Amino acid sequence: MSDKIYHSGLPTPCLLVDRGKLQRNANAMTARAEEFDFALRPHVKTTKCAEIARIAHGGSSGPITVSTLHEADYFLGRGFNDITYAVCITPNKFGAAAELVSRGAKLKLLLADAGIAQALATFTEAQACSFDVMLEIDSGEHRTGFVPADDAFIETATIVDAAQNLRVAGLLTHGGHSYGCRSVSEIVDVAEQERESLLQAKRRLANAGLEAGLISSGSTPTAVLGANFDGIDEMRPGVYLVGDLCQWQLGTCSRDDIAIAVLATVIAHDPSRNQLVIDAGALALSKDRSTATMPVDFGYGLVVAADGTALRGDPTVQGVHQEHGEVTAPTPLPFDSLPIGSTVRVLPNHACMTAAAYDRYLVVDASEQVVDEWLKTAGW
């Protein structure tokens, strides 16, 4: 770390994003999409920011995936109208979804239940509205979705097809179990499970005389490391834009590709315990412990210098309270170079969880100067 003081005077904790790394990550995925001939529908739940979504689409407002109708509302108001809501719809949200469509959203809803499909059909008749529907396929994560062989899959597709105001727009899966992989070959296998499950479901629909529509797959690991995308129309990765410690260990990015970090201030020293305390705790970092089962456990985050360079011993946040983070390392901490009042960065385990706590990004350039401020959304 140099003697230059970085980011002094900024309120902490705050969320930094490196514009250059963000652009580089976006360019890499765009090139991959072109190489394998799939469209990109980035999952914007990670960053929840219109400026970042535009970077993912080369400066335009292209197709996106959201995880809440609140996100859909935010992005629709900023020029994004081709939106897939990738969480199973329930009746208490029908009205909000219809309101978005009335404002011009090309909104695709997710279904994985015949009863909800019938309820949605009844709602559209009563309200004189219409929806495009994606049928969710379980490709191995066993969270939500139909196994392609399920009778309920064809039953639901038939209900949607028969409804006057519903349309089967496509099939969708998310291989979230790729996050449990411990080798590239395992991730390649999950990507193939995604692909084959979707194509099996498409064949079943064809045998029933039904059109499958758009074939939509993806997670960041399978989009970055998958080997075969034949038959896949679009991929929906999200965290690839900023990376995190989990993605680094999965092999989808390098440490230098991680574009997001929490800036925190050192507030206490305890040399007897080889510990310093920062003002970023459970709320600022999240309590995500996704690296706990990975080759390297980074606690609640990896601490680096304020300019992003590594610190001796790779200190980590090993304990959190609401507004306190307890930092230690396997070697003596550099207390002299990290006096009380100095700042550090914390690289997150899971960027989606960490970013969700903030209402804005402070954008830094290659010289570590804050050059912009991007507001974002949060909540439901």
C-alpha cells in the first residue's frame, strides 16, 4: 500500500464500485454471448442499478431479469421494459404485475403450479388484462419448478395455453446448485443439466401439441463456464458484473475482477488479540457465510487496503455485530499502517447480499478517485 491517502472524508460504511472492472466484466460476458450465440438477460437483483444494467447492455436499456416487482417498477421507470420476474407469482401480486403491464412493461411472469395458473387465468378474465408466462423447470437445484416428467407440468402448460389472456412465452431454469460445485468440470455438468432439462421440457410440450417459446437458462457459474449452449436462447447471469469472493473460488472471476467493495473506517485496535475493529458490521457486509464451505473461508469478507491492494496475511472479518466488524489475520496485523481513522476495503462473500443494504454506489476510476454516484433501489 502506498503512502497516499485514499477516499478520506467519505462517509463510511459506503459501497464502492470500480467502473473499469465493471466494464471489463461486462465486455467479457458480451463476448461470450456472441461466441456461443445466446442473448443476455442480466439478472439485475445483484446490483439493482439502472446505470450498471445499461453497462451490461453496451449502454442501452436491454432485456433484464428481476427478483421483485419493486425492482421491475424501478427499472421500468428508467427505460427498461422487457422484464422477466424470475420468482413464482402468487395471487397477492397479480394486481401489482397488472399495473406494470398497463404502464408498458413487457413483463413475463413465472409459474410452477397448476392452481396458481388457473387463478391467474381467472384474474386476467376479470380484470381484462393479459400476461406472458414462463414455466419454471427444476434442473437440479430442487428449489421451485417442474421436473420435466411431472404431469403437473403439462397440466399447467395446458391451462395457460387455453386461457384467453395468457400465453406460454417460454421455459426458464436456474442451476443454482452450481454454487455448490468445487471444480470447473462440476459446473460444466450443471450447465448441461440446465440445458438438457429445458430441452426435455420442450420435447414434452411438443408431444402435447404445445409451443415452448423462449428457452431461458443460467446462473453466473454456468454462463461463464458452461461448454454447450445449443438450444439455449438466452442466459440470465447477474453477479458476473461485479464478482465476489464466492465467484472467485468457483473460478468465474479472478480476485482482480471483483469490482465491488465496502469502504470502512478503522475504529479500534486490540494488539493483544491481533484484532482491529471497523465500522462495517452485519448490516454493511451482510451475514452471508457462503465461503465457509469453500477451500478458503473468508469469514464475513476479505479486508484489503483502501486502494484495493492486498494487506499482509490477508486479514478477514471474523466477527460481526450490527455496526462493528472484528478483523484479524493469521499473521500480525499492520496496526501502524492502519491507524484508527484510516480506511480499508472489504471484499464481499456474496455481492448480491452486501449491495442490497445500500441506496447508492460511489463510482471510482483507475486512479481511485470517486467520479460519480449511482443511485440504486432496494426492498420489496
